[in-house]
Amino acid sequence: MNLKKQIFYLGSRPGEEKTGGIKYMNEIIDYLDEHADLIIWDPEDSQTFGTRVNKIGLQPLLSLIQSNMWGIKKLKGMGKGEIIIMNSYLRHRFLFFAIYAKYIKRCQLIIFVNAVYHYSLGSAFLNWLDRFITSLLLKSAVLIIANSNSTKEELLTLGVKANTIQVIYPRLDMPPMDESRVEKGRDTFNILFVGYCEPFKELHVLIKAVGKLKEIPLCLHIIGDTQCDSEYVTKLKKLIADLGITDKVVFHGRMGRKELAVWFMKTGLFVSPSRGEGYGRALAEAMYFGLPVIGADKGASKELIEHGVNGFLFKSGNDESLASFISILYADEGLRKRFGREGKELINKKANYDRNLGEQFYAIYSIYVS
């Protein structure tokens, strides 16, 4: 199957899969690289364009101008109907590029959305501004690919037309279960979090919940990159010390797939505290391994968790609500087992284990792009 048109991709070249979003885009781009005339515009190259302007001390603004100028220069000589793919995470750096490509050069923009991140912003104004910028970007697209129905619903609140949005769920390529390596602790109730340690993940809510449960012999295991936002991690560690729970929280750093699978099998509960997850790959993986789960009542968690059937949905941002559900599951082993069974059954019916994302994209692409 070959795609006849030339395609331009504004995004990083496939590399190390540090996040679910990167893994998702890598699979799409690898497929296009094999089946289409694909040209990659790596955003990192924009930082070498016009570097002299950075010397006057207005780095953030000038970097933004620099990125858009670099992108607009790439459009020189391009004609009506050219196809450009990008991800919404570039909305701040390349908004004016996208508008220029759409309305001046008459290109066809296809935009991927893996999550809508404005929830983590502390300012109501910045929250509104982020939504406004996201809306402007997405309204310039002929096609939007969302990674879940939850993400699609969020995009509809931004005023994006429903007929421009299509959903392609991530593919879960799970490692085989090897229970011979698993040793479950008998005296400690182990809780697992997997993901980047950054404000968007709202780890502080989970840590505060643990701080309210000092009477329970539990331990929170945090697995994921702690280097992406060192300032936030420092705040988390201070919060842990202030709450007096340094013996109840362990940072493990990043792990390989097989090692992570062992942790999924030997912990008693998985918690996803973020209200802004686009799909929640780690949550889906926990359900695959039969773990009972708790997630926020906003974002992708509510798409994967049916409250009281295969897990609990706590009031997003509310550590007291989260603590109460942790306490309930700690006390009821039968409920934990039932949630685990129901969750595994649901994810096995719903998850995409086999179908390549690039193939799914092409089927949609061929309809929307002239």
C-alpha cells in the first residue's frame, strides 16, 4: 500500500520512546516513511535558525518568533493542497506557521492530539490562553486525529467541528507475564504510579492522599522519569518530608518494559491522579495485568474506568476523595480482586493489541485528503 502524495511532517524524527505520545507518533511516522514520500521537518532544527537574535535577552519570545520564521521559510515554494502533519504539542511554537500554511499557502493540515494539557496550569488566564491557542491551531486542520473518545470530547468543548475529528486508539504491545519473578509483599500495601514526574500528572494529589493514610501500612512506588521537571520533583520531595511520609514513598526512576511488568504484577493498586490524560496508557496496562485501579473523574480515566465496577473515579484534584477510595480498597481484598477481573476483561475487549496505527491512519487519510 503506497501513499501517492508527498507528505511533510513537522515533528521529531522517530527515536527513543520516552512517553506514550512519542510511541504513538513513532508508529505513525515509521509507517509513512515506508509507504509514502515523507519529508521530516525536525523542530529542533529551528533552534539553529537566526540564533543571533537570542543575544539580546528576550529568549522565550524570540525563540517563538524564530520557530515560526523557520517553519514559514520551509513553506517557500509550496503550493495549494500540500499535506502537512503535526502534533498539537507544538501549538505554542508553531501556531503562526500553521495559520500561514492554512490560509496563505492553502496547505492541508493534519493535526494529532494525544492530550489536552491546560489542566495543569496554575493561572486561570493561562488556562484560557492555552485553550484559545489550541482552538486556533485545530480550526486550521482539515483532519484531526485524537487518541481516544475522551480527547475527542475535550476538543469539542474548544469549538472544533466533530466531522473533522477521528479517533485512533494507541496500540498496546504488552510484554509476556512471568509470574515466577514476582514476589508480593505480605505486610505492605503497595500502590503504583507510572509516568513522567511533572505537574500535568498531578502526583502531588496522590502524595497528599498518602499523607492522609499514615495509619495504613502502605508504600507508594513512583516509576518514571524524574529529570524532565526537576523543580516539580523537588517540590514533591519537600511535600513528602513535610507530611512525614518519607518511609511511604519510593522514587524508582524509569524502567524497561519487562521490569515494569513485574511491578504491575506485584503491587496491590494502581492510581492515575491526572485529570488531563489523553488515553492513559499506563492505566490500560495496569488493567491488562489485572490490577484494581483508581483514576480521576476527568480525562481518559473515565473512559476506561466504570466507577464501582472495575475501579473507582475520585473527584479530580481532591486528595481527600482519593484517600477515601484507597482506604476502601486496602480494607477489601475481595473488591480488589473483582475490580482486577472486570478491568482485565474490559481492556481485553477494548484495547488495540494488533492493528498498526499507520494502517488505520491511512484508511482515514485517504478519505479526508484530496
